[in-house]
Amino acid sequence: MTYWLCITNRANWKVIKEKNVWGVPRRHRNTIAKVKLGDKLVIYLKQERENKEVLEPRIVGIFEVISEPYEDSSRIFKAHMPNETYPLRVKIKPAKLGEIDFKPLIPKLKFITNKKRWSGHLMGKSMRQIPEEDYKLIESLL
């Protein structure tokens, strides 16, 4: 089993919860191709600004992958670039839902080697593999 940190925004988190699907842009084809049945996806909401309020990064749930990767270009996700539909997808089911602040986890997470510039470990990615140790820590706190 592989554990993945899946990076998304609040608008797409609603879609993930309602439709039980995770999707990525075509440029992340090689990453999602490694996802297998039974893998666990940890959903990470990145920091966003809403009006003048800063919404801090959070972990909001863990999902289990219940399908092989497939392609579907229907427009359900809010994309950063025009005409991007996040067509490479997997079906998922909730394993554990809840919310925890991400920043207090940084000192404890093994996959974040640069604790000062931690966001660099997530930049430009829609998902990344994390060690089982990190997954178990997150799961225990949710």
C-alpha cells in the first residue's frame, strides 16, 4: 500500500467529498499512474485567501482508492488554467474525515526535510508519496 498527500483547494475539496473522486491534470500522468487499489489519499487543503482572511493549510480527511486510474474530462473540478479538467482520476471512498492544522505537524513529518521552507515540498505538485510513518501520525490525529 502507498500513502499519498493530495494537494487541493477548498472549492475542489467540496467536489472530492460529494463525488468521491480525485483528479489531476495531464502533466501529473506519471504520478497518478502509480496509484493502486487500496492506496490511501490524505487530503491537504493549501493555504488560501478569502477576502482579507488567510485560511491556513489543513488536513481534512483520508480516502481509500477504489478504482484504477481512468480518464474523464467532465468539468467537475475548479481548475487553475482554462480548459483544464483534471481528467486523470481515481474513485475513492472516505476512510476517516476530520480537520487538523498542518503547520504544527511540520516538525514531525519525515517527508518535509527542510522545515523552514516546507512549502517547497508541495509546490507544483498535485500529489506526492509520503512515508507510512507520516501517514500513521496524521491518521492518529484525525
